Amino acid sequence: MKNKLFILIAVIAVVGVLLCVVLCGGGDHEKPADGKATGVDEPDSRIEVAGGSDKIETVETGEPSAVYMMADAPEVSDVSSEPSAVYSKSVDKVMKSVAGLETSGKAVLGGRRGLAKGKAFAAARGDKEMVVIGPKPPIIAPDRREYDDGLNNRKSGLLTAGEWNDLDNWKFWTEILSENNYSGKADYWKFFPKNLVAVRVVDGNSAGFANASVELFNGDSLEFATKTDNAGYAYCWISLFSDAANNLNANSFSLKINGKRFKGPFKLTTPKDEKLNVNVIFTKEFKHPKAKADVAFIVDATGSMKDEINFLKSDLGKIIEHASAESKVSLRTAALFYRDVGDVYITRHDNFTNDVSKTQAFIAKQDADGGGDYPEAVHTALEASMQNLSWDETARSRIAFLILDAPAHYEEGIIKSLQKTILLLAQKGIKIIPVAASGADKDTEFMLRFFDLATGGTYVFLTDDSGIGNSHIKASVGDHKVESLADIMIRLIKKYVK
């Protein structure tokens, strides 16, 4: 009887162990009280960092002369493992594997585009972050409060972005304008950045003269007016608002630089060229301006722009501090927010100041609300940036970051307003650097690229790599690096002011 009882107890024990294995999932990994797996070998997440460099090359023979800057921009390699393996890691460990990103542990990565099969994605919950590797999991719309507690209590660098300069990729630009999908964008917005006279004004040591006024004449008629940037470059567009520039005669164009006439012939840049033809002009008569610059932030403040406004609230101080210290240039900042007709306000602004904390305090009071229909008062914002902000005309350079996710209203009068203001911005030497946020469509993308081309700027676009907010359309650009938006803005301010 005792033997039978012993056998029965042994059988029950074996069955209990088997049930525990089945119910608990088995394996070598212990589970703590919170139910998260521990002791799992971490995937091999290899990070390759591309070293950055700045290079200025001047060519006098009609070949292009351009400024190329590449910042360090880590790339994260693909991670693969068994399907549905769950890894529990600290937030800091996870985010170190993502280029330029930090987090407080309150970031939620998601978005409509979802998560790539076979690649790691991160979703923060509480003070832990799970990285799931394997088949595409269900997409859960992020709750904004999970990464923004309303107290602006998070680390910087969460938003990710790319940058693409159409002037440095001229052939790509002209080819994309001729593609069926985008050939009508120029005619739609009545901007035709296809032909220009590119100039670089330098001293006897080949150092660029900044803030020199440059006027392009076609015969006796003023064709375009602008100012040289900090590296001495100026981009003078021909027939910017009409598509009638065919069979151009280089002999008919002349330049005035700081009021002094320079006769051609100048080499033109047209859609037939592989890259820009830069006309280098030497002079000893000009003086280099003082090391100071203006940086303004023109921001869409309608309801869909919460992520971007929170970004400015948390990152602006870091951006200005790093850019000013590393470029050794005194920076003034200003901010202008806009919505649309029928909202509580159309524009509100805080003028230029040498105290970035004053600009930060103004931005901290702003929120995202209103909007209604898709287009917003972009033209009114640009007009107000010229009327209400006291740009320093003696500064080395002037930059306006235009951060938005919707186009201007499509009306004849508004398009004429955009043309007029863009011409004035170019004349004042104010570079537009647009930042396309989630929600921007292709019409918005090309409108922004027309703006930055006309003013000698560059195009910045948010990406889905951070997972924050809604999905972002794929920009119609070539190979590019993904960086934190803060790093891109620091890099661009340094590039255009030092």
C-alpha cells in the first residue's frame, strides 16, 4: 500500500512539473514577478558610424563649387532572431542603439506605417522598454501622454529626420521634375526653379564674402536679387515664376555685386547640366561682416502639430547653445506661430533677442489647436515673418526654419503672395529651411522644396524612425542619413552661420 501511495505521489509530481513547463512557457529564462523575461541573450545590434567632415571646393573653370557637410550619423543594422522573441532591456540600452536618440522611458514608437518585419522596434512602457523581433505585431495607436507628461519632462532628440539639398543634387532635382508623378508640381505652385546663375564671391584668399548683395540683370531688367550666404554663394534664378526660359543667351546677363557691375558672359545652369556651374568672382573691395546671425522658427500651431511644438519646447535651448558655441557666432532667435483664418489667432510672434531663454519662454506658452481644413495660413506666416521680425541686415547670415505639416491654401491671390514674399526673403538673404512633419503630402513637399531652392536653403523631413506621432510620407529624395532632428538643426545652423 505504501509503495502504491509513493508511486501515486510521484506521478502527481511529474504531472505537476509538466503542467508548469507547459503553462509557464518552459525554456531557460526565469520570469520575475512583473512577468517579463530575463536572461535572454541580446541580439547582435551592430552600429556603423560614418565620420563627418566639412569641405569647401572652389573651381574657376565653370565646374561646380559647392559646400558639402556630413555630420556623424550612425546607421543601425538589421536585427534578426527567432520569431516573436521578447527582450526586456533598460531604456538607455535600447536607445543607444538608435542613431542620436535618448529617452526618459516615456516614448512610444508607432505610427500608421507600422513596424518592418524582421526588424527591432521599441515600445516603452513605464520604466522598461520591450524590443520585439519577428513578425509584424498589431499596431497600437500611441497615447501622447505616454511620452509627454505635460510637464515637458523628457530628454532631447526623440524626433528623427533626414536632409536633402537639391542644389547639391542638381541632376536628381531636374530629373524628378520631369517624371510623370511630379512634372506638374512646378506648374501647380507656379514656381519654376530650373535655370539660374550660381555665383560665389571670394576674397584674394578664396574665402567667401558673406552678406554681399547680388543682383542679376537680363539686359536692363532686374531678374533676381539676393545676398551671398556665409560661404559666399548666391543663387540667382531666371524666370522663377514662369516656364518660358528656353534658349537662354548667357551674353544677355550681367551682375551687380554690392552695386559694382560685373559683365559676363556667365555660365548658366539649366536642366541639361549634371551639376551647378558656379561663377567664381574675386574681389578685394568688400569687407567681411561681423560674426553674428539671426535664426527664426516659423511654426504651424494647428492641432496636428503637438509633437513638433513639444520638440521645440524641449530642444531649442540645446540647439542654439551647441550651434552658437561650436560656430563661435553670436545668434539671435525669434519665433512666429501661425494657424488659419477662423482660429483664435492667425499669427503671433516674439521678436529677435540675444537671450534664447526669452524665445524658449514664448514657445513654452504655445500649444497646438485649431486648423479645421487641411491647408493653413502659410502665406500669412511668411508675410508676418518679414513685417513683424526685425531681421539684422548686417548679420553674416539669416535662417528661417519653417516647420509645418500642411500646404498653403490654393488660391490665385495666395500663390501671388507666396511668390512676392519668397522674392523678398531671397532679396534679404534669408534662407528658408523647411521641416516637413507628419501629414505633409506631395504638394506640401514640393511647395517647401520650391521655397528652399529659391532662397538657397535645404529640405528637412521627419521620418518614421522615431515612431512618434503619425506616419510620414516617403520623401522623393536620394540616399540620405537619418539623424535626430535636433542634430540636423544644429548641423545646419553651424553650416550656414560659421
